[in-house]
Amino acid sequence: MHIFFSGIGGAGIGPLALVAKQAGYTVSGSDKQDSPYLTHLRTHGITDIHIGQSAKQIAAVHERTPIDWYVYSSAVGIEQPDAPEFTYCTEQNIRMSKRDALIKQIITDKKMRLIAVAGTHGKTTTTAMAVWLLQQLRVPLSYILPAKSSFADMGAYAQNAQYFVYEADEFDRNFLSFEPYVSLITGIDWDHPDSYPTREAYTAAFREFLEQSQQAVLWQLDADRLNLTPNSTQTLLDETNPAINTVITLPGIVNRQNAWLAVRALQPLLGVPFDELLRHINAFPGISRRFEELVPGLYTDYAHTPPKIRGALQLAQEVARQNVVVVYEGLHNTRQHFIKEELEHLFDGVKHLYIVPSYLAREDESLKLLTPDDLKLLLSARTQTITDAARLDSQLRMAIIKHLEAGDTVLCLSAGGGNSLDEWLREAFVR
């Protein structure tokens, strides 16, 4: 079967393309622009990739080797509903779907059991922890991991894998396509108002997801939020259990909670002694863009919702106490409107704060663009006194250097992709 991936350089689609290639499918794809990740895919045998997404380009691919399935990301479907590729595939009667349908098909065809990680925050880290633990135990597995790490590629398929580990994202209701063998729920708040206009709509989706899961492990606090009636398929964990912060030695309360969840979920599944799992999880090396140290004292983190930001700040303050300087890049202008009431006290307690322009994608164009100065005015009076509106330029670079020279820890809360704070940091400080 020939599968064509649109947006093949994205964090959701690219790893799936790797899985499909390793599972024996013919793979090709397109993207708007070249990137290091496309180079990575090419070095792993996916060479039929073109830049640009025109009807002429996909037609040439189809003429060489007929395309059986056209897979696109949610972002492509939202941003380009009338895209030339869509029109061409419709005219040619080529099967079209988002990534979830193909993932489900591969899991079914290869007779694997799905270990799904879902939640408002902590999904990627917990997914990585599950992959790490299975690797350390020499358990054959397939997975999609939408983050770079030192121990695993972003997507992999093993012929003898019994389990498929997947970050089941709630955006665009993606996770409701699956019926997991076991689900890990990392924490539930409220996010993606473009998909869930009310908190009740959001929690209703999670209740539906749990009903579709054969087994689930989640926190008692989240079970209460969902108003769940306890049953034998669900294991509820106490988020206040003191053992979490004693037997788990990883830095950061959020990291320790994620690790506890992964260990408690996998232990009965694998039948491995609890102490052995603890030994492995305490050696977890971390993943990119989750409190990733770029140079000494300078960290980048993907935290973009208030709970994630609070977790990243707690971790930074655990490491650096009161000497934490923050550079904040909001992920989506739409989200800044959604969370603006929570911004007031979110950064109270940091030593200094710089706000740069938000990273824009999938925006509600009817909303006013909140500038760094606008966001500053939403903060508490005290925090405003230590806050600067900034840009990704040489002036910000020099300010960061001065903070590092003074012994401060600089935590950059960054979005991703081209022209983001994260990309700028790597070019300004690493390359």
C-alpha cells in the first residue's frame, strides 16, 4: 500500500511516516518548506518527499506509483480546506483521512495493543517515560513520540511488538478514534477552546475516551473532575501520596507525578517488580524542549497552558530557587485570550520576565492581536514592574547573556516551528 503524507515534516505526521515505512508500506509526502526533520526522514529511507503542495506535484507522485491513502494533519485540514492536494485526491478517488485512522489501521493490522497517554498536560513526557521503561525492560514495542530524545527516534515499528505507545491528543477530538488497551490520563484541565467551546464539552470528551478504554489509570483529582463512578477497569491514584516525592528522584513535582503514573500503569501490565521500574524511571534522561538545557543555565520548555507553565516554573525554582528569569512566548493568540485571566498571577515570584510576540497558528482572526505590551498589562502590578516587552533580537540576546553571567537561570517558555523562540534560541546560543 502506498501512503502519501501531507505535512510530513510535522511532529504528528513525520513519526507516523517512519512507523509506516518500517511496517512495510510505501511512503511519500510533501511539506510547505524544507527542514532538518525532512533531512532526518530522508536518511531513514523516506526519500520521495517534495517541497510545495500543488496538484501538479502530487499528480506526478501518483503517476509513478498510484497513491492508495492520503493522510493529512489536523492543521492542514483546518488551514487549507481547499488545498490543491485535497482537490486532486478527491477527483482521483484516493482515500483521504487524518492520521488517527491510519494509526488505528496499523495497530489492527499488526495485532498490537495500544497504550495511550492522554491529558491536558504532561502527555509527551509520560509517553516518553513509557517508551523508556519498555526499552529498559527489553520489551519489543512500536511507538510515536512527538519529541526528540537521546534514547528513541520520534517514531518506530518493531515486527514482534505487542504494544504500540501513543500520545493520544485531544485536539480536534483525535483521541476519540481509539479504543486503548490501557490509557494513562496525565491530568485534566481545559484547553483547545476551538475544539471544545466549554469546559463541560472538554470533560465529556475525556469521559467518552475512558469509556472506550479497556483499562485506565488516572488521578483521583481528575476522576472527581469528571464525576466518574469508580469501576474495576479504572485505577485511581492519589496525587498527594508522599511516596511520589520520596521514591521518585527526578527534578520537578510534575515530572515525579508523570513518572509515578507511568510506573503504576505499566507494573501490572508487565508483571515486573515495582522497585525495578523505579530504578529505571529514576534514570530517565528527559526529552527535548521539556526543561532542556541548551547552554549552562539556559533552558527551553514547551509549557504553554497555565498548569504546564506552573509546573515548569516549579521545576526551575527547585533547581535555581529565586534566581529564575523567564522569557515567555505565548502559543497562539487565541489561547492568550482564553487564558488571560489566569495570566495575572502566573509569573508572580520570578526575578524578571520578558514577553515576546506570541507564536501564531490556527488563529481566530476575529480576536484582537495581543502584543507583548498588551499581555504585560494583564499581569499583577508587582510583576509588571519586573516585566519587559521584547522581541527576538540582539537586545534580548544580550539581556539573556547578562542574566547568565550573573548566575541566573533563564527559562524560555517557547512554542515550536519556524521563527519561534525555541528556533531563535538554538540559532543565537547553540549553533
